Amino acid sequence: MDALIYTVMSGAERALRAQQVHANNLANLETGGFRADLELATSAAVTGDGYDTRHLAALQANAVSSAQGAVRQTGRELDVAIVGDGYFAVEWAGGEAYTRAGAFALDADGMLTVNGRPVLGDGGPIVLPPFARVAIGNDGTISIQPPDGEEMQPIDRLRLVRADAASLTKNEAGLVVARDGVELPADETVVVKSGHLEGSNVSAVGEMVATMALNREFEIQMKLYRSADAMADAGNRLVRG
């Protein structure tokens, strides 16, 4: 079999994988705080005698887009958006993971959650005592007004982190994690805005253009596959005489 087949099939697999990534991005166009996935691949040489000129596409874990999503005002006390770079920390699988989703809610025990997962503060999951009003400052400080009091009292602070986009990926739950599996350190410079929510950072136009380009790329790979098959067949006829 001609070694070209390795390059052709790995290229077709990469195109298929990329299509899945862009389809998932489009499916989350309206998901609050969603970070678009970036499909990554690199070239790798085909090992073996006679394959020195052949290379294939080696798939890698997806990267996470750091583009800012559109921020809209809601006026709700527990809606929080991150301004610029940064992530909220949430509890996941005995450790922590990260998200930009800021539509916080309270469960029956007063625990602050987002999408059903506990939101982490300086001392672990944040639990709010009974309150008449709650406010979240630009630095993530959470203050409440007791039912029988007048002054706001700080009780905890959101655990906010920051990391280079290249060092991040997503886990099976769709949450952002560090590629090396190490928990990110808190970053006091991350700024949040209460009463606002950030939408998805997916660009519908960009995803559609990428999808059309991948369709054409896949068609080219199939043409190369047929060419490789034709060359192999011609070689067999020559050998048979």
C-alpha cells in the first residue's frame, strides 16, 4: 500500500474531529459563559523504511478560546460577570475546575452554586447565612445584610483565578481545567461585575466559515485517497506484467 494513505486518512480524521469541535461550539452559541473550543493538531513523521517523506496529522487536546463574550446587564444580585481574563472556581470531582458562567443560585442549605456545582471561596464552598440583601463587590467580596441589621457585612470572597489560554483545556463535564492537572492559584487582580452576565464567546459567522473550509478540505482528502488507490492499482498491474 502506498505510504500516501497514512497522510490522507490522518488528514481526513483531523477534519472530522474539527467538524465535531465546531459543531459543539455552534450548539453552545447561547450558553452563558461558554468558552469556544479550538481544535489542535500537529504533524508527525510516519515511521518505517521508505516513509521518510510521509507525515500524518497527530491530534491533541483542544485549547480554550480566551475571547470575551458579550456582557449584558440583568440587575440580579447573584448574577456576576468577569471583566477581562479570569475564571470562577467550582467544586468538581473532589477538587476544583473553572468556569465563566456567573448565574449563581442558592440551594436549600444556602450554598452558592452555578449549574448545580458549589462555588468556591477563600475557605471552600460558599454558604450564605440568612440575609435581607446580598452584594458582590468588584474584587469578588460577598457581603450580606442580616435580616435584623442595617449594615452590610463581608462573609466570604469568590475564588478567582487567571491562566494563559494555552495552558487550559476542558474536562468531560465541559469545565475548564489546567492541562497539567494542577489547581490554579487565586488571582486578586481579577475583576467582576455584579448584576451582569457574560454570554458565549462563540462567533457564529466564524464557526460557519470554518465548517465550510473543513468540508472542502475533507473533499480534497477523499480525492487524494482515490488517487492513492489508483496508483496502488497501477503498480499492481505493472508487477503482474
